[in-house]
Amino acid sequence: ETGVTQTPRHLVMGMTNKKSLKCEQHLGHNAMYWYKQSAKKPLELMFVYNFKEQTENNSVPSRFSPECPNSSHLFLHLHTLQPEDSALYLCASSQFRDNVLTFGAGSRLTVL
Amino acid sequence: KNEVEQSPQNLTAQEGEFITINCSYSVGISALHWLQQHPGGGIVSLFMLSSGKKKHGRLIATINIQEKHSSLHITASHPRDSAVYICAVLRPGGADGLTFGKGTHLIIQP
């Protein structure tokens, strides 16, 4: 257990479903991140939140909608996804500008 | 071409062998990370370095800033070292995100 908890660990959804991924950290970190990991590709940064403010949105399609209600919780809301969105979605946290990330175990998403 | 290239992509070795994984990058950086990802997905940070060499147990990481190259070494490898090892670089001023390599898939056979 790294201190960053992601739920669910596995999710299968149809293209018309709406679901959410959740990330929680109690490390006292003030920055949280969503990364996407697809097969055979490097990790891709999706969103960064610093003190609940979104500081980076890496050209992610609007069918992915992040939410950061406080510095301990981060959500990724999913709506009308495509099969190519199937991937491992990793949450991470850090002290902003510390650059040492603590990752969660990931949520494996399959879109049918 | 990816800004961070790792080699080899896949490596299978016998228990006890000395392992070297290489990382080359094409941009200026302020730091380089080595990460370990076990089956199931979780990623653990192994090292962050900006110069020289760091050692932790059987793991050694080195970096040559002039040559834009880093290596991760594993001494006396063990099956539990089997994982994907990922190199990632941080650009100067790029406080928000790392640029990742594709990873090296290491299997240590008993």
C-alpha cells in the first residue's frame, strides 16, 4: 500500500455508460495527477491539480472530466468513452514541485 | 521519436545475473527518475537523480548529463525483481509532469 488508493481496480463499461474513477491520498500531498497507460506506449499525463486548482489539462478529450473537491481526493468522470480509451489509469500525488510521485495501483478500464 | 528511449524493451535473465537497463533522452533535464511497475499496475519510485550515482540495496542508478544517458543496474538479480522498469525525465521548469519512456520488461528466471 503506497498511501494512494484507487477504486475501482477494474472497470468494464459500455460506450454509453457513465462511471467514475476515484483516487484518495492521506500523505499530506498538495498535488494530484491522472496518468493514462496504454499498451506499448509511455505513460501519458492527463491532468494535474495543485491545491485543488487544475494546472494542466494535456489536451484530453472532454469525455474525461476530472474533479478535485479537496487536496486528498481526485475523481475522473467517464462518459461516452470509446474502445481505444481502454487502458490503465493511474493516479499519483506529490508535494507540488517536489517531483517525487507516489502512485496508486491503478484502475484497469475496459470499454466495450 | 520519443524524447526518452529505453533499451532493451524486453530482457530475460537467470537468477543471480547482473542486469543493466539503459535510458537515453534528447532534451535538457533537471532530474531523471527510475520507476518500477509490478504486474497489477502499481508504480514505485526507485530513484530520482540529477548527477552521479545512487545506490539502494542491490539497485544502482547512474547518470551522465553530458551524454544524456542513465543506467539502472541490478546486482544478484532475483525473480522478485521481475517487473517493468520505467525511466522518466523532468524538464527544467516542468514542475507539473514527467516525460516517460516506454519501459523495460524484465523477467528473472529461477
